[in-house]
Amino acid sequence: MSKKPTVLITGASAGIGAMYADRFAKRGHDLVLVARNDARMKELAAKLKAESGVNVEIIKADLANVSELRQVEDRLRDDARIGVLINNAGTAIPGTFVEQTPDAIASLVDLNTTAVARLAAAVAPRFSQAGAGAIVNIASVVALAPELGMSVYGATKAFVLYLSLAMDLELKPKGVYVQAVLPAATRTDIWTHVGRDVDTISGVMNVDELVDAALVGFDRRETVTIPPLPDDAQWDAYEAARQAMLPNFAQTHAAARYRG
């Protein structure tokens, strides 16, 4: 058993989650892998154990299923060995907003937002009490770009970004690190979910490069990590503009431009 904190990773059977598992195993962390695909997780667990000698446990769970989600919540709440949560599980659905059904939208929201919030809420009190721990939430640059046309998916990722920023303000003083990672197009299975051929899309980052960059941000304790963004001054300017608006929100009367 590693003396380093165990890392629980959701959506760990492939893509970004599997790469996080590989990278944390190489750092000597024991792992708890959570996903629906039991066979893929067993194959990955065997590989990581052989290569890195770490302990790897598997929880087969569909996080859109409340009873299965609660099993993972219980593990996060009760297992003091777990010191890092990688909140990665998520998906996308095909079609435009008017083409997507209410049921499909509800399922997407359940997985991409409700599960993320509930898992973070399950572990945050324990981390806060211990004065240590890290929660990594995988958002997306789509959270900042409605122009990309992924209405509901982008809205779920905007939720994840906002939640991460708010959690950071609350939990950082208690010793808990919160990171939001905002990938752009990444070579994962998500493209098959939306019926797109990833090879027809330009500017697609490979998963290993995405996760390695995200871990640089993790080690630097960045609150927001945007691996494809060349100039971090652009994010700083975005954040400064937002901060500049805050004092103007508390007004007794509507702005003059809305009166008369």
C-alpha cells in the first residue's frame, strides 16, 4: 500500500480518466477506478499493477443511477485513504438543442452536473476536517464558448466551472485544493457519442498531452487550468473583467440605461 493518498477517478475505463490513472500510478498512488465498463477497468488495473506496483481497486457504477452513485459517495465519505478525487465522468449527446429530447437532456445533466456535485459534496467535509485533499473537476472550454453550439453540454460544463470556483473560495482556507480543468477538443470516445469522426476535426489534442498539462497545473495548484490556451494573460484579463463588475451588482435602483 502506498503512503501517498489514494486517488479515486471517475470515468476511469478510457480516455482522460484512464490517462489520469496511468499518471497517478506512475507517481506511486494507489487507485480506485470508477466506471460502467468493468472489463476495461480490469484490463487497465492489471496493466497498472504490473507496471507501477500500486494497488488498484474497481467500482463498477453508473453515476447517472442514484443508488450506484451513492455507493461511490459512501466510499469517498468513509475511506480516509482517499485524498484526491478526479471528477472526470461525463458525456455528450448528439444533435442541436431543438433535436435533443427532454429525457436525453435530463440524463446528460444528471451525469455531467449532479454526479459531479454529489461526489464533491460527499468528500469535501472529510477533506476540510483533515485540512488536506484535492478535488479535480473536468470541465471544458465549451463552458466559455456558447458560440460552439453545444448548448446543454456547454451549460453543464459552465456549472462545473462555477462550482469549482465557488468551492475553491470556500475550501482553500481549509487546506483543500480545488482545480477545474478545461480541455478543448480531445481525442476520446466522446466523439462517437455525438456521432462525429474525430479525424475530421482540427485542433484535437491527444489525451496524454492533455492530462500531462493538467497535472502541471495540479502541481502548481492552479484553480483553473486550460491546457490549450497559449497566453494565460487572456484568462487573467477575463477574470479581472468579471471582478470589476462585482461592485456594480449591488444597486438599489436599476442602472440609468434602463430608466426613463
